[in-house]
Amino acid sequence: MSGTTDGETGGEPIRRSVEVEYWVVDESGHLTEPGELVGASAGVEREFVEPLLEVKTTPCETTAELRRELLGRLGSVLRRADELGLGLVPLATPLHADEISELRGQRTRIQNEVVGEAFRYVRHCAGTHIHVEQQPGHAVDQLNTFVALDPALALVNSAPYFEGEHLAAGARSELYRRMAYGDMPHQGRLWPYVDDAGEWTRRLERRYEEFATAALEADVDRAVFESQFDAESAVWTPVQLRGAFGTVEWRSPDAALPEQVLRLADRLATVTRTIRDGDCRIDGHRGSIDDEEVVLPEFGAVIKRVDAAVSEGLGSDAVRSYLDRMGFDVSAYDPIAHELEGRAPVSPAAARQLRLEYADRLDHAVREAGWTTLDR
């Protein structure tokens, strides 16, 4: 993977980790529970819906280390999946699926009570979270920069369909931000820049109280609510300052092929190094990042690019030129969503076949990287 040398450029290393969700399918492409896949490797966990599996890494100091760990863990899961006749699908939605069942739990029950019927949209979403270690004295600049980089979600849009119909180039982002939390815009959508850490804390506290109030109005017991949520875990905005982990977390990317996820994580770590060692400021509407300086556009300009990234993805010239100015090698990305365009409506049978095709794609990508050997 070219351009991934940030871990060897001197200075203190910048640790980063990833969490990637995958749909689990059987040999016919039907969604199914992961079962024994959960024990196939460290860092493998259930998600809150039955057919979703999450693969996590530990914080790694270099991209090479992160690559070894992510692919190694995926390799272990895929070996076990092959034995069980299962596959992992790197798509942001199942493309077409009936109601997806949740795992039982108080936290999920409360969200259903508060968000209501719209919470069903979240059940169809599989994404990637990237954590980058906070740099002392620069965490607010990191947070603001990751906000400005949110249009980079377009680089890994991986599903344009929901329930068989075309929704957006980034269907998951459309479902999550605009449909699931449409009546709670402070929750699912991108928050503006902050001036200092205190402003971030105050926002968290306000959102927590709003959510707690909504829970009480939905007849959720306050003690039960407080046992499941605190101020940091009760918000779902795409970019977060995570005190519990000491990271800045970017939650916008779709589930995607591992090399694309690793490339994104590498870029965020490289930008963080520039913030730490160079200059960061907000100025104008264009934005630009080079090896010496990070210039963030005003927040309104970011939102315009985010909207285009969700609706059009890399089909938007404005998004492509913006990401180029912000230092991304746009040509190095090949979003799956654009491969899938033009197929709507997608029948359940076609969705099952596509899930199998992309499970094979993931399997091949990991095997090609040398991290698993599967007999066919």
C-alpha cells in the first residue's frame, strides 16, 4: 500500500485502531447469526443485530502494524467461516432484506423506545470506526479537522440500496443521519467545530439530558437509563472526542474492503501528525492540507460537501476536488457503491447473490494478502 510511511517519519508514533462491521451470510446468501465466528479471534464481537459481526484491532503505532493485526484477525475469522459454510460481506447495507432482528438488551430497548419506528433504519447499517490517538494540546484541532474530513466518507461508500431501492451513493449515511435520527438531528448528524474542550463537554451534557428526557417521556426508568448510558455513550454524531479511549473517533465510513479501511486510517494518522507538528486554522470556504499546514473551511462549506458525498459520492466533482485539496489520493479508492449503481430495483434473490459475490471479494482480498489459506 503506497503512501503509508507515517509510522517511520520520526517523532512520537500516533496510535490508531479500527472497528469494521460485516454482514454474516450462509452459503445461499441469506443473512444469518455469526455463531462460532465470535470465538475465531481476539477482537471479534457481536453487534446489536443478529447477522452483524464486528472485527476490532488494538491501538497500533504504524500502518504496517495495523495492517498485520486487522488482516490477521480477519484471516482467522474467514478460516472458521469457511469451515462453517459462512461468509462476511463488506457492504454498508444488506441491499435488500426483511426486518433484521436485534439481540435483546436494555440499551437497544431504550433506543427503540426513544427513537421509535425510525430506529429500524439503524438495523440495516454496517460501518467502520477509525480511532486516532489524541495529541496533547491538539485534541480540539484533531476533532475539528476530522469534522472537515467527513466528506471523505465518499471514498468508501459501499451500498446505494435499501430494501432493494436506490437511496443514495452512501445509503448507510442517508439511513443513519437523515432517516433514523431525522427527528433528533443533534444525534446522528455532524456537529459544528468547537472552540475548546469545554464546549465539547457542554454539548455532550446537553445531548445526554435531551436523550434522558426523551427516555423518561417514553416511560423508561431513570435508573435503568443511567445504567446503560453516560454522556459520552449517549450520542451518535459521526466525529467524537472520546475521553474513555483517549482518541478522536471517525464513525462515518461504510463497511469496506480492508485495504481501503487501512488507507483511510493511514491518512487520518498522517493528518494528525501535521496538526501536531505544523499549523491548523479555519479560514475561508475551500480548505487545504499539505505537509506543513491544515486549513479548514468554514463549517457550512463542509456540510455542502458532506451532503454531496452522501447523495453522489465520488460522482460529485465538487467532492473529488475537495478531497484532493485535503490531501487524499482519490484515485486510490474504488467505492463499491459505484460498482453497484444502475441495478435498482434489487430483488431479494439478486441481493443474496451480490452478498455472496462481495463475501468472495473480501475472502480473496485477505487471502491474496497472505493472511489465510482456504481450500476451495
